[in-house]
Amino acid sequence: MIPILSDCNDIDAIESSIIDSKIVGFKKVNLNIDEQTELITKLLTDEEINSNIGDSMNGSNVVENVYNIVNEAFLMRASPTEFLDGNWHQDNTDDLLPPSYVSMCMTKHACTGKGVGDTAFIDLEEAYLNCPDDIKSYLDGVDVRHTSANSNSGPEGVVRWAYRTHPVTGNTSLYYSNDDIVPSGGMTVEFQNYIDWFKEYRRNEDNFMRWEWDVGDLVIWDNRNIVHSVSGGWKIGDRVFNKVNGKPQVPVYHV
């Protein structure tokens, strides 16, 4: 369950919730972009803010760019569950410095129907703990090619690891960009077994947290150990939000 706080100014509570749950939400706080940026600045304490300038996310209202689907028709006709299942990802994993935190404040939400337009989140530290031992043993030390649909590093992405160490807690999590990840040397049977396991893992609703949006809602999550997706059944323009990212950081993995 996603912790819901009432006070955007209680930085200690926000930090604690994000460490414990990797995510925190606020209902109908209606922050404008400047207020949202100020909040993330306080949360990060003297760290820089990256507001995605020049990447179709210029620090103002953003019409969600559903860049990882074939066309808008699929987004509209797909059932909420069908679209959710195929779009799990972390943001900007192939950047040299992916963002640490991601925050979204919804300014328009015209989705209708149960589960339509929800955002879901999976704790990748918990997924690591639940991963079968044979898969975990195989992944340890495997170099993975990470890509993202809104790539800033070209179609080849960047090569990092299958695991990631959180710089604050020291905990290990799966480093799962999206379903396009492959070992740097090419796909193997063992790696395909890993992807198949994770696809099955995320189909169990007990393994993810869901946020049902209202206008004015704010959600902040740790992009270093959370993967997220959105349910289908809506059209582009039905979801508009302000998005502010926290300081980019170099991903690390310590054995």
C-alpha cells in the first residue's frame, strides 16, 4: 500500500516514507510547478533539480507521452490490465545519470472506468528478495544493456548491471529498465527465464501498489528501486501532469 501523507511540508515524514516504502502520495494537494519543484528541492537538500527541460517535459503541464506503444489506438482499446502488464519500466535508465526521484502532480484526469489510467508500482528490492535463487545466482555479475523509449543515449542504450545498490540504504534491487533489457553479450536462456519470471511476478496484484488518480494528487517515488506502469483504456490528453525529477545519479552495484 502506498503511504498517503497530508502535509507536503513535513520533509522528515516524506523522507522516512520513501526510505521505507520507496514511494509516498498526497491526495488533492494541487501544487503548481513551482511549489512542486520547491518540495523536491527541500527533499533532496541542496541537490540539483532536473525538470526535463527540452525533453517534452519543460517544467509545466505535460500531456503524457505514451512513447512505448505502437499507437494511441492500442492504448484506447486495451483493457486496463492488458496495457499495464506490457509497460513496466524505470525512467531514463539509459541516461548516464538517471534521476533519483520522480514526482508527478496530476492537473487533468479525464479517465473513466474502474482501473483506467491508474499508475502501478513494484518495489524492486522486494522483487530481488523474492527472485528464485538460481536466477539470482545467474544474474550476479551479468552486464545488461539498458534502454528506454525516450533514449538520450541512442538505440544501444548503456551497459550496466542486472542489480543496483541503493546509495542510502545499501540494499540490493533488481535493475529492470523494461522488457527490452538483454545481456550485453546477447540473450541467453537463463536471462529469458529471468524475464519470464518477472513477467509472471508482476501479474500478481499482491506484488504491486496501485495509485488511483484524482486531479491535484501528487506522487513521489524512488526511481532507483521502483518500476512503474500505467493501466490502459484512455486516450492521450486524458492524463496531464506536472513532472519534476530529482538529481541525476550514477547507478552503482556493490557486491
